Amino acid sequence: MSNTRRSSWFESGKSLQYIIDHLEKAKEKIRIATGFFTIKGWNLVRRYTTGKKTYILVGLDEPGEERARKVLIREIMRDLRTGLDITRRQSVQELVDKMQSDQFEIVDARARDHHNKLYICDGKAAIQTSSNLTGKGLKEQVEGGTIITTKSEVAALIEEFDNYFANAQDLTQELLEALLKWLELATPWDIYLKTILSLEQIKPVKTTYSKKPLIYQQDMISLTLSQIHNHGGSMLVASTGLGKTVMGTLIAVQLKSVDCIDKVIIICPNSVEKSWSNEMDDASIHANYFTLETLDREDSHRPKNMDIWDKITENIQLGKARYLLIFDESHKLRKRYPDHFGNKIF
């Protein structure tokens, strides 16, 4: 906060600074009237409410008491589900603890057309502002406000607040139950670990290949192997530099180790054929290399290696050999044949 103390403001982020300053000074009770309430907004001020009874009066235009009540809980939980605040779980746990110790109450006054934004700290100061108790209202949007410290005016606002609060719909227990259920959900980290465990694990195999998969490559290889076994094929999508050639070679190594393939066919640009050749040679896997352009040529212009392609085709048809087909840069098919590989719903 600037050295020049003001009792009013009209800019982004200032509301939070002034509100925190006065919440921190409060000793016993905090009263907050807001049009919206989100866990993200609460997370910004929660540490300054520790040990102080906190009363939240929420109000927004929503006709009908029962509808307003249901919508408020739904809005809070929807914001919680879609929020990106990495500390929201801790915030929810602390809010639950505060509710269970009777230090927090929230009511819905929306059916009474309440739309005020007011932060009252004990009986000493009240902040009248346009900022809702949300992340946007406190930090992002341009908001205005003013600080009221006249004792009689603060007392009058407390009386009016308490009157609305007493006649509003108490949502504390309903919100508590909803948050407790939310806390029972698995964390993103737990879901990630469960997903990894559910994937086919890469088993150590005897191979001449000198490279070992990195952690992120293990996940992608496992998923690809699982899809090949279950569906006969897979599309591995990885950004440049993440080691698609190494992952493709490791996939071939795994499939050959369990006697699923005999050889490999690689369709790739000329510029990366040497890289593929080095990796496959290191893994002692027989591979044949072709370009998409070569396969597209007319019979009269066919290069010599197309004789090899004919032999491979014959071997496959006669069941003499099992091949893993690796198509590097497979997105070229979509670019070249948009009518066959477009986004269509059948």
C-alpha cells in the first residue's frame, strides 16, 4: 500500500489491500456482505479471519428463495471444480474446520434482492466497496470503495447487516456437507498415480538397445503398448525434442520381446531416416524404410526399394512375417488427404 493513506480508491487490486489491512486488525467479528462468494475469493482473505467469527451474507438477483438457495451452493461448487487455484484444497479444509468450530456462518439473502458489498471489522471500521468476495472482484477488476470509521455509522451498518443476516436463509450446514464430499474426492496427484498404475508397465527385457526411457516417456510408451494390444494400433503425439524416435524404438523392443512382431516398417521423411536407422540398429531390430512420396509414385517411376515393399506385402499376406508399422509424421496423411482424414462425425 502506498505511503499516502486514503479512505477511498478507484483502481484494480486496491480493494484487497484495504480489506486485508482492516481484517487483520479485527479481533472478534468480521461481517461480509457480497453479491458473489467463491472459494478463490475466500482463499485471498482466509488467513486474516483466523480466530475471528466470520459472517458471510450473500445476495444476488435470483427470484425465489428456494431457487436462490440451490443456485448459490451450485455456483460455489462449480467455481471450486473449475478453479485453477493450487491452494484451494487447503482453503476448503480450513473453511470446513472453521465451520465445524462455529467460527463461520454463511447465509443467502438473494431472495430479498440484497446486492451490497460491505466488509465490517469489529465495530471499528466498515469498507463499502464494489468488490465481491471473489478472485476477480478483489484482485483483477477495477473496483471502487471507501473506508468508514465514524463510530455511529459503523454501528448503524452493523445493525442493518445483522437484521438482513437474521432473516436470510442459513446455508452453513448445506455448504459444509458439500465441501466435505468434495474433500473426499481424490487429488489430481492421486489420479495421476492411479492412471500410471493402470497403464501396462514397461518390463525390463533383454536387448542390445543402450537407451532407457525417461519418466515421461515411460508413461507414453505404456499407453501406446496398451492401445496396440487392445486395438491393434496407436497414435503417439509428442512435441519436437521429446524423443519420438527413441520411444518408437523402445516400443518395438517391447513388442519383439513378447514375440508380437518380427520386423519393423518405418515410413518417415528422408531427413530422419538416418536417426531411425541408428536407433533400430542399436536395438538389433531389422527395419525397412520408405517415404510417403515413394509409396505414392506410379509403377513406371518406382524406385528400387519398392521391390522390397512388394516382398514385404507378400510376406504379410502369406503370414511369413509380422511387422510393426511406424509412420513418422503421420499428420501428413491428413494434410494430403483431407477428404479421408477430416474431422467428421459418423
